[in-house]
Amino acid sequence: MEGFCTIITDDYFPRAAALFESIKMFDNALSLHILIADKNTSPQIRPASERINITTIDQLASYPLVKELYKKYAHISFNNFRWSLKPIFASYLLRSGFDKIIYLDCDMFFVNDYHFLWSELDNNDIILTPHWNNTKPSLNKNGFLSNFTSGLFSAGFFGVSKKGLVALDWWANACHFMMGENIKIGVHDDQRYLDIFPILFENTKILRHRGCNIGSWNFEESKRTLVNGKVLINAKYPVIFIHFDNMIVSTILKGHDGLLKPYLDQYISTFKNLGYDLSVFIHSEEYSKAGILRKVKWKLKLRTRLKRLLYKLAESL
């Protein structure tokens, strides 16, 4: 049995509902399991489908480490508590009868068929997606350094089979050991622990399909291209799912990532069809429609443009 899962605070249920709509577009039988990390879940949450299954944090309270994580993190940083629950919720579902689980952050959205992800879990215990951050320090210093500060893999997505339970338990204990951001000692919330997975757990598969987990951070390494009227990544990979966080919504609206605009329009339309407004979840300044002057200002960031030009010239020599 296969299923998707995500973790939210109850005010983010519309995001999870939109994620489910994108899942449903390509398979009408799969379920989305939502863990609501808030103690007091809103009575207004009424899933429109029986294939949206909600678990409250109280229902999970007796599962190993949950109470300890709540005591350690919830009153300091609720995000750290919520993020630390990812391996725990996935392991809970696997131990409840699922054979394969795919976790996604609630602001992700499928735009093409994802079934090959399940096939990857036939022969692998864990599947991870690299960030594909910039690897050229002369082009984008901050993007390059983020490979070594925020980690190589995105904790916003992972797939796991029952054979990966050992890895999930290790990850849960690592999150219990330490969360937060401490660059000096190499900790970045729940995320940098994933860097060790391919070494510690040999049946970890690194997904090299560049259409998975598209975000603003991989703009340089996962180039958006138009081939015969179709958006491909690096002229090869179709876009499978996009991480519609504040940053990528902002950059698309500003015209910086224009080839993804039809997908954002689809995302906005999905919200409207569900009776929600995406702007509620995006900072007003970032979501405001970019006028002509703002687009020109964005495109004329001379320092960045000059760096890119010089780098391309150097590559051609």
C-alpha cells in the first residue's frame, strides 16, 4: 500500500488541500495523510475527500519521541518541533500498514505524472532529491556556499519503504539530539542529517531527475528551457513537482522565472476552485503583481547579470 503524507499547522490546511488536488490529477486512488502539529485543531477543517486522512498530534502522542520532542522544541521554536516530526510520522504510517510513503512539504504541487517515484521505492529503501544549488562560486557565492551550510538534499521531500525504517529511526533520534541552525557545527534543522544517508544507508537513491522539487534555489543548475513548446529542465526533464514557497512565487511574478508562470497560474486556480486565496499564504509585498518598473528593476540587476556574462565568456575560452 502506498500513500503521500505532509505535516502542517491547521492554518495551512488549504496548502495541503491544493497538494492533494495535484496528487488526484494523476491518480484518483492514492491518499494524502496529514499530521496537524497544533494542539488545538480548528473545527473548520473539513476534508472534502475521504482520501484526505487527518492525524492530530494528540493521536500521535504515545508514539516514541513525540512527547520528548514537544517538550524540547515546541515552546522555543514550533517549526523545529514540526520539522522534527517528519521521520516520525513517516515511520508511524509504515508501521500502521503502508509499504511505501512519500513525504512532501504542503506547499509542493505536482504538474506531471509522478508514478516513477513509487517504482524507485521498489528497489531502494530511501529516495532523496538534491537541492541542485549553484556549484559555481564565481557565479553565485551564496548559492554555492549553501551546499555546505543548508545541506545537499531537500528535507521537503523524501520517499521511504518499510526497509527504510532503520534510517527514519536514526533521523528521528538525530532531530531529538539537536535542531536549529548552527553553521559552525554543521547543523541545519532536520535537513543536514540527510547528507549522511547515502553513506550510512546504502540503499538510499539520489534522484537525478531534475524535474523533481523545482525551487528558486536551483535556478542556475536546473535551467528552465522551452523545447518544442514544452517546459523542460536542462532541455531534458519535464517538470514533475514544484516547491511553491514564498521565494519562487515572488520570482515568478517578477518575471525572473517566467517559464514556470503557467504552473503558478494552475496553482492559484486550484486554490480558487477550493474556495481559498493563495495571497493569504504569501507575504503581500512578494505576492503583489509586479509592474513594469519592478520587472525592469529586477532584470537590470547589473552585478548579477555581469557576473553571468563574464562566466559564460570564461567558459567559452
